[in-house]
Amino acid sequence: MRGIARCYDELRAYCQGVPLIDCHDHSGTCGPKYTDPVMVVIAGYYHSEATNCLSDKEAAVLGDSNRSIDERWPLVERAWKASCHTGYAHVTRRVLKKFYGADALTLDVLKSMVGRMPDYTDAAAFEAVLEEANIAARILDIWPDLAAVLNGTLKLTPRGRLAISLPRFHGVRDYWSVQSNTGALDGRHVTSLDEYLDACREIFAGCKKFGAVCFKDQCAYSRTLAFENPSRAAAEEIFNWFMADPRRSAGFPDAVKPLDDFLFHQFMRMARELDLPVQIHTGHMAGIRNDIVKTNAIGLTSVIELHRDVHFDLFHANWPYAEEFVYLGKNFPNVTLDFCWANIIDPVYCQRLFQQILSSVPHSRVHAYGSDFGGNVDRAWAHADIARDNIAIALSGMVEIDYISLDDAKAVARDWMFENPNRTFKLGL
């Protein structure tokens, strides 16, 4: 992609030189180690695009590495022809071009890749790709072994900073989930709501001591973002009911929601005490056949307004709910608008939204990039390349209409890509 504004090339070159902070990734280990060229094509989010063009049975065949390339090629070709212009497909295109020298996806290209697929399980090779992408730091949501976090032995992937994953802690609905969540505290046996909250506070403080820079909540995959503010008594009644008998489980979602909501608010208060921002998944979800209504960031309005001393980093540009996303950024000083993942979900959406936000929201409140892959470092490179395109296209367009100067556009780009997340997450870079 390239912009049509006269200053595009200069601005795109400038963006290439600005270090990126990857605001959201899932790389718990280095990788991948590819052994199947078809998997190079459909790895990451393009798998959703491909399966959206095939039957469930065909999708299973496509992902079966025990089958030959020749056998699966008709499915690869059919899916590619039907979806080759999406943002996810552009990630695959750039990976093929950059790492395999291929300008098109053909059967011959797939066969030529055999025996020359990189092994990114090697930490040095993994970091070399991050260096080439000019990714300075990554915030990792990796659901780690909490005991290793608390005793300081957890090893993060290169340039990683830990995010504390919250949903498991407020989504408890039985005795066993409570004990599992607190098991990292040696010898701790929780018997009451107070003890559970104390244990969670101790775990979160230990995570911050380890180096965690934020909380991350992706509960929108399983519940609405419309958190109510129930009484402690309502929450405690549910908690006490299932704790009294390990064979009980509170019914999901309605019977457990008051406890879930109560704990979430308690954790927001802990975020305030620990001075840690809270990242929240909003908008589009991974995979297909999802219910997106429950993920609209507008459902968080009362939470954001109540917890004014907590900084909320709203994810994925709330795709496809652009207007609500802009409203929250404009209306609440404790909100930043995060474009992690969104740059490849819908590149044109992001280009237009970058422009709209520039004209309506303080530019200090945007985080422009998050790879949102898990170990797919080649994909993270391609995603970073697309994000830089989107930023340069959007800002050069605003220069073209004399909304801002080129120097201003460069300053905004640097803020969005580096300065704002560096400040929000106190990375000290």
C-alpha cells in the first residue's frame, strides 16, 4: 500500500525509522519453526480468512500437515483467490515476499519453500526479526506460570514486558478455580472472599515486582463488557455458596455475573493502587462465528467513568464500532485508543480512523501498533510494515489538505508509534 499525497514517501521513510512499541503480543515462546509451507501461508489470522472460504471439512484438510502439498494446493488456491485482498492476506503476501522472495502464491512457490523455512525458535533469530522491524519493546499477554513470575524465574521472549491477565481471576465460579488461581502462593488455602481478594492483591503486586507493566482483560470473548456495580453481599453470597461444597459450580453466565462484576471492580481498585494501566479487548474477536455485540467498548462507559484514576487502554480500534471508539477517547481523559491487531483486521478502516481521531481526539491518546500474534515473529514484522503504511497514508493525507504540516505529521507519528505507549506503560525507553 502507498499513499497518493505528495509527502507520502518522505513521511513513510520517517515512520520506518521510528521505533515501534508493540502494545500487545502473545509470544510466550520464540517461534515459529515451520515444517510445512502451507502452514507458512495460513499461519496466524489468515487461517480465519481461509476457513471462511471453505467448508469445515475442507478447512480440516487444509490444516493437515500429514497430507501432501499437491493434495492441499487446490484448497489453498481456492481460498487464496477468494480472499487475497484482505488485511490478513496482505500479511501473508509480505511474509512470502520478505522471507521467501515470492511475488505470488503458486504451487511452485510452495514447493520451493521446502527445506528453507526459518527456525525462529532460536532466540537470536527471533530477535533479529524484531530488530529489522524496529520493534523496541513488546507487551506480552502470555498466561504464564505464576509461580515462576513470583519467584522471578520466568523467562520472557526478547524485548518482552509482562501483562497480568485478569479474566481468570474475576471469572471464578467454583471452589477449584479459586484454589487454582491462588495456588502460586505456597501453602495458601482460600476459604473466604476476603482471603481471595488478599491473595489476588499479593499475586498482582508480585507480578508488578517482576516487571509487569499493565493488566490485560480479554473477557469480552465470553461475556458482555457491560459491567454492573453489584453489592458485596450479592457477590459474597455466590462465592460462599460454591465454596461451601467443592462439587458446586455457579451457573454461567447469569448466576455468576454479580460475583464476576464485583471482582472486576475490585481489581480496578487494585490497578489504581498499583498504578498499572488496564488493557481491555474490545471489538472484533479471533476466529469466525463470534457474537460481536457484547464486545463493543461503549459497554465500558460506566466502568471508565467510575474508575477515573485508572488508565484504560481500549484495544483493536473497537472494530467495527468506530464512532463509539472515538467518543470514548474524546470524552474520557483516562482512555487511550489502541490500534493493536486492527491494522490488519481492516487497513482502510484504520487509515480513515487515524485521520478522524487526529481531528477529534488529543493525539497524545493513541497507541498505533500491537502485533497480537503468538510467536509468529515473521507475521509481527509484516504487521509492523502494514501499520507504518497505514499511519503514513493517514497523516500524509492530512498534510495534503493542509490540516497539519509535514513536521507536525512526523511528530504525531512518533507519538503514536513510540512516545505515547512508552509513557502510558512507563517503559523508560
